[in-house]
Amino acid sequence: SENDDSKSLLTKELISRSVETYKKGFDKDNGGLIGQNKFPSSLPLGLLMRHYQTSRDDQALDMITLTLDKMMSGGIHDHAGGGFHRYTTDTIWLTPHYEKMLYDNALLSIAYTEAYQLTGNEKYRQTSQKTLDYLLKEMQAPEGGFYSATDADSLTPEGVQEEGYFFTWTIEEINALFDERTSKIVKLYYGLKDTKNQRQILHISGQENLITKDFALTAEELEDIITRANQTLYKERLSRNLPGLDDKIILSWNSLVISALAKAGFAFNEKKYIDSAI
């Protein structure tokens, strides 16, 4: 009908204006929106992905992949344990406020799953799965629902509350966990400086090509080393005092997780996610 056609035109105009507004505020260096802090950009990315499917707007695709890549590599991403922190206090996705929110991780899993469906990039699939595996391992109640959040602070060995202590590392701790060669690879990969007694944030430094060249590794061998290193880091981290848990089970946030699990279960043909959603 004529009324339906006018609604369709209004919808297309609204989407077009929204995309143009996002383009004007986009951070061309770091992804996401320009600002002093960086919050996960899951909902705008969903709009951009749908816009790209109908428009083939290459600028939109570039904004999607730059933002996902920067978040995935940055300190906002928990590389050892999976999942994402709430936001960063800088413009480069490096220094997080270490709280982890259920809704963020559900929405980001959806974003990375849909980006995998759109691009076929295996890193996006791995990031979505790692995020969901974190939720299943750390945030699921025995009855099946999911808790709301974990705190930014945790107790140091001295009994002092410190933000980010649980998630950060000193060079001395890294050296004690690995042999000399593996330690060098881990420090290069995660951009850790040889500064004594200083807690540092894991972030992918972008030196993968340098590492494979200097250590005579294939990309697959490097990935295997980092995967095993992350398992070691995660296990070691569990010996620390855990951040506080907000164990409320909120219906709307759990609904987002159900959607994320169902979507990933379909996209990756992974039965455990569908079973958990059910």
C-alpha cells in the first residue's frame, strides 16, 4: 500500500542518516566513536553490518572491521580468560575499567558472530567463542541463568583492594611462568615492556610477523604457543583473589545471552551453545 511504501522510505532515510552520523563521529585511527573513553560499539556495528549487506558501502565495512580488530587486540579484551571489560579510559582501547558486564559480553559475542558470517574472518569466530566460553565457565549459575557482572577491584596478596590487579602482570611474573624463549615470545606478542615491578596490561602488539621471523615460527606455531600461554596465565590467575561477583540474574540481560548462544550455535554449528541457550 501507499502507506507501507512511505514507511519504508522513512525507514531507509532514518538508517541512511544514522549511518552518516556515525561516519562523521567515527575515529578513523582507533575505530568506534571519537571520545576520551572507549565503550564497546556493538549496537552501531550491528546497524553498519545490516547497512553493508544491502548497500555494499565499503566505508561501512572498513569501520566495522577496524573497530572489531582494535577491540579484539586491545586491553579491553581479556586475552587470558575471554570476554570484554566495560570500557577503556583512553582512546586506543588499551586501559580498561576492569568491570565485566553480562550485557556487553552478550552483545559483543553477537557482533563478532555476525562479523564472521559477513566476512569469514576466523579471528572473529574465535573471539565470539572465547567470549561465550568465558560466560559458560565463569558467569553461569548452577540453575542455568547468568550472573550480572564482576567487579573491577580485587584484593592484592597484601589485602589491599586494587583495580585491575587480577588481570595485570609484571615482567617477573611472566618470566617465572615460562621458559626463556616462550617468555620472550609472550612479552613481544602482548606488548609488555621490560620494566621491573610494574603491572602491565595484555594487548596484542601487532608484532606477529616480527615474532614469526625472529623465532623461525609459522603463524600456526605462534598461535599454538599463545593459546597454551593463555591457558597457563589463566590457571595462574585463578590462584589470585577473585574480583567480586554480582550474582543477580536479570531477565533482559539473560535474554541477550540466549540470543548470543543461539546465534553462535547456528553460525558455528556448535551444539553446546544451543543446549545452553535451551
